[in-house]
Amino acid sequence: MSVHDDLAAVQRCLDDLMRSVGRLEQQLGSGGLEIRRVRTDTNHLRESVALLRQAASAPGEPIRPDLVSIPDTPYDPSLWQDSDDEGLGARDRHAP
């Protein structure tokens, strides 16, 4: 089987799951925590499969996050005037 065949099979199973969860919601009501969690998990699975399909449709093109450049220049020291040294406490206080 190819990747596209496997993704199509996963999509069919996911569609069946969505229908089953919908029937359960009708029988049990949609207000319970358990059914809401199942619905949320099912929606997350659907989104994840959509991302897999998108990644599989563009092979050879790695999906990279946008890079954020960090300047080498020092930060303005006034940004930390009112902060405590982590783990050391405040400058003007001492431990009991």
C-alpha cells in the first residue's frame, strides 16, 4: 500500500468514528464530560490526519517553522531593574 492509500484508509476509519461519536452523543446527550472529551479527541484526530495529508502531498518539501533572528547586541539593562535574581531572592532582602 502507498502512503496515499493508507491515509485514505485512516480517513475512512476516522469518518466512521465521527459518525459513531455522533450517534453516541444523540443517545447519551452532549453535556457530559466524557462525551465532550471523546468529541474533542476525535476532532484533534481529524486535524492531525489533515496535517498528515498535507505533508504527504508535498514530499521533498520539508515543512520548517519560521526562524526568529536573535540579535547579538546586549539587551537594555533597564528591562531587569525590577526583577529578582532567580533563586537568589531580591537584592535588598536576605534569607531568614
